[in-house]
Amino acid sequence: MKKILVTGALGQIGSELLRQLRANYGTNNVIGSDIWQKEDEEGPFEIVDVTDEKAIYNAAKKHNADTIMHLAALLSAKAESVPQLAWNLNMGGLMNALEAARELDLQFFTPSSIGAFGPTTPKKHTPQETTMRPTSMYGVNKVAGELLCDYYFYRYGVDTRGVRYPGLISYMTPPGGGTTDYAVEIYYDAIKHKQCTSYIAEGTYMDMMYMPDALNAVVKLMEANPDKLVHRNAYNISAISAAPEDFAGAIRKHIPEFELKFDVDPVRQQIAESWPDNIDSSAAEEEWGFKAEYDIDLMTEDMLTKLQMK
Ligand code: NAD
Ligand code: AKB
């Protein structure tokens, strides 16, 4: 049975990943951690600041973890407002987590992002291996992080694995300050106000994915046969390529009066334009059987239903 320590576990991904892992492996085998704590936490939990050099190691050792899933990070838009802090958290936290995995011989997962690509990357069907010269601090952190995870595998034999997530859409925990957050806000606004003002311009395509597909991908990759993993860190995975008007169209099938307006934020727009329109997930499909279940219509139906019940 696995024993997993999750950092940044109260964020958009972690809050749902904890539930899924606890359902799969047992509540007491999944230890959540973050820099703050909820009062109604349902399982084992530790306060862990990932920038504290020994905090991850101490929590993993205390609970006899065999796996670290490292999620604590600053996302693209927030990182761009405080780039020096972003470097310290995104790179320092990752290094501390990898060191804990090396010292304790643990399996390791951390997500990269479509943000690792840049304006000179091919925009359509972006290959698994291609030009990566990102222009945001977040992107710089993600490329460096992918390489660092490769290094820990080649140099020390740490079983590091990862995916390049697209923008994730979910209804349980709001996103933490990314460029793709508009694609979550549009659903909340559709339910509350029947209209939304997008800070991303019409015609700007980015990769997106519904949270259940993102969670299944982690479990599938971590359980995959290591002999099959050629690109172990940072597999391209995507489900949907969409612009703001595509979300509006899908929402109007349920809320015909839904109105979409635009008030473009230049910082987030510039980041969005530097990212691919759609990435090619074939390496993940071939090496560990990645498959997304949700397209934009199926996701929209589920998002609107779940948000209405909230
Ligand atoms: P989030 O912003 O929702 O959550 C991050 C969590 O980290 C928060 O709960 C926060 O309290 C915690 N945290 C912040 N500073 C910390 C510190 N010093 N020590 C410990 N915890 C700290 O982020 P998320 O969306 O859940 O993203 C998790 C990972 O997935 C990140 O690496 C992110 O880059 C990556 N990712 C996310 C998306 C997405 O759309 N959500 C897409 C691609 C990649
Ligand atoms: C962001 O927009 O920063 C994230 C991501 C795609 O990495 N959602």
C-alpha cells in the first residue's frame, strides 16, 4: 500500500487530489500538507512550508511516506507580479522536495505546465520535444523544474514523473492566480450573473482540461510501468483547445441568454499569446495510456450542474 505526502494540498489541484488518493489508497495513507490548515481536514495533515529546507523531509520521514506529490507553487499571473518570490518558492520548494525524495528514496511527482512553452514554440500540435524558450517567470521555473526532475532521475535514480498540465477547470476550489483562470470564472459568472467579462481576448486559444481527467492522469502515470516511460518528466497532456467564445458557446446551450464581454488584461494576454493553441499528447497516450474523458460540452454540463448544487 502506498503512503503519499502531498505539498500545496489545499490548492485547486491538491484539494481534489487528496480526496481521490484517499479514496484509492485509504485516508490514513495520504498526508496532506500546506502552509495553512483547514479546521475540517478529513485525514492526516502537516503544516509544511516548502521553502523551509528540512520541512518536507521531516514530514515524509515522520509518516513513512514512499511518495511525494509536490504541488506547492505560485501560478503564472501571480508569479509575474512577484518574480523573485516565485523563483524562491517554485525552484527552492522543488529542490527541497527532490532532496527529500533522494534522501528517503521516494517516488516523486510534480506538475509542469503548458506555461513551459514560449512564443517561439510551434503553436499547433505542439510536440512533446520542441523549442522551449518561455518569457514568463513561471515558464522559466517550469522548464528548469522539468530539467531538475530529469537530473534527479539520471544522477540519483529518483523515480521522478510529471505532466505538463493545461489550464485546469474545476468547481471545488478556485484557481490560485493563473492565466487560464478565466475559464473557471466564466462558469461561476454564468451561474451567478448570466454574463462574464473575460480578461483574455476573443480568439486566444489555449489547452484546457476538466479536473477529473487531470486527477486520473496523475494516478495512471504514477502506477505506470517505469520501463515504458521514455519522457518521464513533463508529458504533454491535453483534452480541450478553446478560446473564450468557445466556452460561451458551450454555456449558451444551457443558459441561452449568457453574455460574454471583453476587458483584456495586457499581462495575462501576453502570457496567453506566448503559449500553444493545442499540444500533442501522443507520447503520454503511447507510454502510459493517457486518455481524457471530457470534451468541452461534457465538462460544461457537469460544471454548471455541480455549481448550481453548491
Ligand atoms: P494553487 O495556487 O491552487 O495551490 C497552491 C498551494 O500551494 C496553495 O494551497 C498554497 O497555500 C500552497 N503554498 C503556497 N506557498 C507555499 C509554501 N511556501 N509552502 C507550502 N505550500 C505553499 O495551485 P494549483 O493550481 O493547485 O497548482 C499545483 C501545481 O500544479 C503547481 O505546480 C502548478 O504550477 C501546477 N499546474 C497547475 C495548473 C492549473 O491549471 N491549476 C496547470 C498547470 C500546472
Ligand atoms: C496558469 O494559468 O498559470 C496555470 C497553468 C496552465 O499552468 N493554470
